Amino acid sequence: MELLIALVIGVLAACGVYLALRARTFPVVLGLTFLSYAVNLFLFAMGRLSVGQPPVIAAKASGYADPVPQALVLTAIVIGFAMTAFVIVLALKARAELGNDHVDGKHEP
Amino acid sequence: MSLPSVILMPLFGAALAAVLSQVSRALAAWAAAAATLASLAFLLPLAREPFAGGTVIQRLAWLPSAGLDLAFRLDGLGLLFALLILGIGLLVVLYARYYLSEQDRLGRFYAYLLVFMSAMLGIVLAENLIQLLIFWELTSLSSFLLVGYWYRREEARNGARMALTVTGAGGLALLGGFLLLGQIAGSYELSVILKSGDAVRAHPLYPPMLVLVLLGAFTKSAQFPFHFWLPNAMAAPTPASAYLHSATMVKAGIFLLARLFPTLSGTPEWAWLVGGTGFVTLLLGAFISLFQHDLKGLLAYSTISHLGLIALLFGIGTPLAAVAGVFHIINHATFKASLFMAAGVIDHEAGSRDMRRVNGLWKYMPYTGALAMVASAAMAGVPLLNGFLSKEMFFAEAFGAATQLHLGWWLPAGVTLAGVFAVAYSLRFIHDVFFNGEPVGLSKTPHEPPRWMKVPIEALVVMCLLVGVFPAQTVEPILAAASAAVLQGPLPDHDLAIWHGFSPALWMSAIALLGGALVYMGRRPLFAWHDRYADRLEARRLYDALLGGAFALAGWLTGWLDTGSLQRLLAVVIGSALLLGAAGFVGSGAPLTGGRALLPVDAVSGLAALGLMAAAVGAAALHRQRLIALILTGAVGLVVALAFVKFSAPDLALTQLAVEMVAVVLLLLALYFLPQHTPAETAALPRVGHMALAVAAGGGAAALTWAVLTRPYDSIAGYFLANSIPGGGGANVVNVILVDFRGFDTLGEISVLALAGLGVYAMLERLRLDGPDHDAEGRPWDADVHPAIMAALGRLLLPLALLVSAFVFLRGHNWPGGGFIAGLIAAAALIVQYLANGVAWSRERLPWNLQRLIGLGLSAAALTGLTSLALGYPFLTSAFGHFRWPVVGEFELASAMVFDGGVYLVVVGATLLILVHLGALHRLERLPSRAKSPADTAKAVR
């Protein structure tokens, strides 16, 4: 299972990097979204993987997953959304002001 | 605790003077003087102890857990310097009041000056080396401001920058030296360091540490080859020069030599580095000084020379030489400060400082001339003045060191030669300015300065005379106290008499006086020779070349890395991160796979992971079809939520699910206003390069994850799991961490969320974008933007969704849920209303001000924290209790619920703010109030 998660994170990071390196704003925003998936999963996985052991205190629980990375990632997901919103609106603003959606704000022939 | 007050008083005074200068100039001057006097008033009661040979140490606990205290030390050396700083500071405050003209902002000058005074006091009263360094840097900064006071003049800006560059670089070296010294001695406290001299000197790291510390001291005290900044800093207003460049700032380096004398001195390295540098500086400064045409330039090089003299004395290293060094510190401060002030008076009243034009002033200002003459004679070392006494001791020490160390004749000859030049330039200062014919082309007729402007000069000149004639009665107590502190041991026998008999030192003095007069008389050929060759010898050239080189290198590097292309810059960043990461992997030699037991793979997980990877690769491959790429991205997000479900993170899964929906709606809305397709990229080569970089980055991320996941680890989770119910009153540990244990972090995070929401709102405020009328395939969009079925269904769903949201919120403390998730659900439910019915319709029925909602949420969260503070608990301590209601039964209430409620409101407010205003961009959805704003009308007219 660990290998699978490592592969998933690798693929997400690769797609994120590739998209972030594109020349237009929209793919870059998608790339950042992919990168935040990868980073969130990575941070979450730092608490190691466990199945069927949610960190909710219960009498019959066999064990608990590490709650610390979970708390960290929960806020990261929400802030990641806020940042995506900020960046995409920035892209809209750039398009409105510059008349194109190139990341460098260039008018291309 | 009065030592910290000594340092704080000028700082208060700085603010006070700056404010009061708005009212009147005199008031600002009074405030500055009062602050200085207050500082003195705190200092003087403590002075008894250092005079008795003791040391006052006062501490304030700062970070007790890290063993860090703010520690202050007052011994003889500190007292001497503090008295110089405050005494001369007071005179400078008075002097500056008359020196600066009506156009100059006096408040700003006093503020800088007092900040500098405070920093300088901080250096001399520090017990801890790191604390000393902080004040050290503060003097560099405030001197930068003072030198650049007339910032409209280019020379002031350049001089300020040069002083900051040189002393700042020295400060960096000093930091390294202090860190090494602290490591070697095992403490940063001076009390320990001063006692561990033997251990420090025997340590293998002693030489590099010494070099670094000396670099700091030499740059600050303008020692060769770093001396060039001082003449260029003469662009400062003269009161600042009189203060910084005679008595205080440049003495900070000397202070450091004296302070660390017991620990660092007594080795050949010390003798050669400090003594050698001092010797070269002494000679060079004295020589160049003679050829300066600018009055202040002459004084600046003379200061360099005298600083070299003191450094040479400390380099010689005998106890008597150290006493002579301390003595010369006092004497130089008095006569040089008065000379700077006299030069300022001349500049002020004659309109020029050029000695080729300012001549024959005796007729116009005999009183100032007489004062300057006495001070100048002290500088030259004429008997019956203070300069003579310390110079005599210096000559004796130089002669003694040469005989003892069999150095031959060059050391006594060299210092006598420096003495010759000192006499010559002192003569020039007097003869050129006050005699030597008539003034040449001055813009105004010189006259005596205002009465009070002369008082500071008089005070200092009287001191020169008193110390010169009655040394034992005046200066001896403080000299003894300071020297004892420098030596940290018994004082050597020293005799401050004027007449010591026909010693070698007396002959050296006589030679210097006679030779100086001869050199001055034969100056014309010397000047001619100097004008032809000296320009090539300027150390400033080297600095300019180095600085130019650094700028060129930085410019080239920036130009190479940043061509104005985000893609290129990003590729460089990612590539560098990859290289560094790979270097870490390879360098460590650790195996990639650790020994932790792995979880088995089941078929469903494998399939889901395959689906996720396919969707991700698909999105990357098809990214030019933006809608398809977006849908695939949403699919990936959903599988990520499933992964959270699988690996025991229900809270994360719920959050991811809710965020995913909101985010896809957001991106869809944005996509409407952007091109539907990405144009093909022309060049294939960069694309292949990017692919390679992406594959490498992904491989690195996967390898890193694998390496971590296969290793065992220690976690702090145990604490949270054990204390969640007893300490936070909740069973859902993730939620308890968010709203209780780490509530302060969460408060920061919702603040970020609120700011992002407000930022989006601000950017959208004036935005005008028109989306297309047709979709990508050319079909027109349906004119009916709010289909009735959706509107009806949405209205039905709303109460249900809000109920779910309330339920998720309430259970959050004990089961998966909480403010973040509930907020997102409520936001999603409300957004459906906006989508189905339009912004205007929804706005009418939900007339909340979303910014206020965010503010309300933030305040609720912050107030919960403040309430616990008001009740005497640390910020954000939570309280909870169990209550019983009829029908409902027993239930629990925690103050963390209020905090979580704040989180809820911020999430709802920020999410809605972003989406609603993005939606309102559409021409059919524009809010009526927006169209009516004056800016829009103006735009429409245009």
C-alpha cells in the first residue's frame, strides 16, 4: 500500500509540475491544484498509513491514526482552496487588464 | 533595574523629540537634552561600585527556557564610555540646535542621534555578547541615517551607504567571531569569557575567531585597509561627525579591543594583527591627513591615525600600554570632538571648509580661533595639554616594546614620524585657517557664532587644559577604574606627571614638535608631489571596484536566471530543489527502503489509485481542452477524498469532498471568462524539457514518500490522544487539536482565509470582463440562465443542507465534523441558491454583508481567546462542562464551540464572498448597486 501511495503522490506531483510550467494561466492554476493534492497527501502520509483507526476516542478502538498531520492537512485543504481562488481571480484580473492570459502578460502576435 | 533605563531613556527621548519638533525647535532640543540627563541620572547612582573596583550586573529574564537573559554590566570601562557618550552627547545636542538651519528638520536629527546614543550605550553596557552585537548593528544603522541626513545630496547618500556596507560587513564577521568565542568559552556572558582567557587562547579555533572579531573591530574603528569609509562619512552634519566620528561610533571597535583584552591578548597573533594594523593606520592616517584641503577631511584622517595609535597600544599588550590606550581614548574624544565642532563653526560662519579658501579668520573670529588653537595643540601633543600626556606614554611604550622585543629602530622611528605628521597637520589646521593671508572668495563675511554654540567647545577645551595641567586630580580616578576593568587585574604603577625627566619619550616628543614645524614649513613641494601621485593610492578605488564587481555579478546572475519568463524561473527553482534534494539523498548513503512493516494492497485501492493516476495524466495530457482537464481534476480530488476515507481520516475526507465541489464551481465560473482552449505551444524542445523535469520531480516525490513511509517514527500524537477528552472535552482528536490545543494556529489560518476572501473581493471590485455568447463549439448559450427545475429543487434542498451543516457542526467535537466542514457545507448549499436563482434574487433574500460576517467570525474566535486571558488563563484556554436539559438529556458544552463557531462563520463568509462576486461578474448577474457607482458611470461615458 505504501508503494501505491508513493506512486500516486509521484504522479500527482509530476502532473502538477508539468501543468505549472505551462505558459497560460488556467493550466498553471490546475497545476497548483495538483501540487496541493500531492503535498496534502504527502503531509498526511507523514503520520504513516493505518486502516480503520480514525483518531476519534472510543472504548473499542484498536488504535488511532496520528491526528497531528490530519489537523495540519485539514486547514491546508481549506487554505489551498482560498489560494486557488486568489490565483484564479488574479488570472482573471490579468486577462482583463492585459487582454491575454499568458503568464508573463505578453501580447503574442 | 536602572541599567536598562540608562539605555531606554534616549530611546524615549528620540520619540519625544520627533513629536515635539512639530511644535517648536527649542522644545525638541530640550526634550533631547532632558532624555540625556535622565539617562545620566540613572547611571550616576551606580557609579560608586565601578570606582571601588566592582562590577554591577543586572539581568532581566528574557527566554528563561532557552537560558537567555538580557544582561547588563557596568564596570569601569563601561562607565567611562557611558560618561563619554552621555557627556559629549549632551554637548552635541546643544551644538546641533544652533548648527542646523531652519530648513533642516531638527526633530529627525535628534531622533536619529538619540537612537544612536541608545545603541552605543547598549554596546558598552552589555554583559552578553549577542546582546552587544545587536546594539553594534543598531549603531551601524543609526549612523547610516545620520550620515545620510541630508539625503538629497549625492555624497551624503554614497557616504552613508559606504559606511553601512563596510561596518555592516564587519558586523557579520563579528557575529561569526562571537559565535566561535561563545562556543570556545562555553558562554556568551562576559563575566565567564573574561575569566577563561587561557582556555580561549589555547583553543585550536582561536586564530580564526580572533581574525573575525578583529575584522568587526577594525571596520568599525576605521583601521587600515577599511579606513576609507570615515572620510566619506564626513558628508554627515558636523554635530553628527563630532559625536560619531570622534568620540563614540569609531571608538566602538577600540572599546571591543579593550573589552576583550584580558581574553584575547597576549599571543603573537594578537600582537602582530592588532599592533601591525594599528601601526600602519597610525602612519598612513597622519600622512594623508596633512594633504587634505577639506577641514573635516583633515580631522577624519587624523581620527584614523589616532585610532591606529590606540590600537597599536593595545597591540603592544603590556598593562601600562593598555592604561595609555584608555587614557588616549579619553583625550582624543575631548580634543577631537571640540575640533569637529570648531570646524562646524567655521563652515557655518564662513560658508566653506576648504583650507585653500578659508584663510585669515583670526581677524573675524578670534575667540573660536583661540579655542581651536588649544584643541589643536592638544592633538599635536604640546605640553600642558592632555594630548601630550597620553602621547608621551605612547612614545614610552613604543620605545619599551622595541627594546624588549628587539624590534630594532623602526617602531620608535615610525611612531615619531607619525608624531611629526600629527604636529604638521595640527599646525596646518591653525595656520591655514586663522592666518596665512586673507579669505579667498567666501560667500559671506565670517563672524563669531552665537553664544551658546561656543559653550560645548569651551567645555571640551577646558577639559583638555585641566587634564593636561592637573592629571592626577582630574582624570586619575576614572582612568584607574576603566584600566582596572580592561586589565581585570591589578593596575600597573603609572605616573600621570607632566615631567618625567629626560626620557627617550621626551626626546621623541621634541623631535615630533620640531620636525612637524619643519615639515609644515616645507609643505609646498610635498603638496605638489602628493597631488601628482596620491590619487592612485586611494583605498576607496578598491572598494568601488569591489562594489561595482558585486553589482555587475548580481546583475548578470539575475539577468541570466530571470529573463522575465515565469516558466523559465519556475523551471530553475524546481530544478534547483531537485538537485539539492538529490544531493541529500546521494550524500547520506542511507538505503532508500527502511524496515517498517507494510500494509497489504487490496483490489479496490489498487483500482482507485490506477483511476486517479489515469485521470491526473489525462488532465496533464489534455490540458489544452480546459473543460475536460477541469473535470478530470475534480475526479482526482474525489479519489483523494476516498484515500482519506481509506486511511482513517474521516475529517479530511469530508473537508476534501466539500472543498472539491466548491473549488470546481469556482474554476468553472472563472473558466467562463477565460479562453476555452489553450493555444498550441510552438516550441517542442522546452515542452520535452518540462516533461523531463516533471517526471524527475514526481520521481523524487515518490522516492521521498517511499523512504519515509517505510521507516518507523516517533510522534507527539500520544499526548493529544491521551489529553483530548480530559483536557479538551472532545473525542474527535483532530477537531480538539484545531479548536483547542493548537487554537492559536487555527486563528492564524482563518485569518489567512479571511484575507484571501477580502483580497479576491478587492480585485473583483472594479473588474469588467465579458464572457462569450457561444460555447467552444459555436452553440449559443441558453438565454434562460436560471432553469425553473433547478431553482425549485435548490429551494427544497436548502433547509435540508443547512440542517446537515448544523448537525455536522454540533457533532464536530466528538465525531468527524466541525466548523471547517460545516462551514463549507453551508456555503455550498447557499451557492446552489445563487446558481439557481441568480445573484440579485439571492441577494434580496440573503441581505447579509459578507465582509461583516467574516469580521464577526474572526472576532468571535479572537474573543474566546481573550476571554480566557481575562479570566487569568493563557490565551485560548478552553473550558467545558456537562449540562442536563429535560427531554434532551445530558450534553456537553465547551467554550471551544464558540471558537469553532467563529471558524464556521469565516469559512461561510469567505467562500461565499469569493464565489458570489465571481458569479456577479456576468453581465446578466451584475449587482444593481455596482452599476450605479460613480466609477462605473465614468467608465460608461468614456
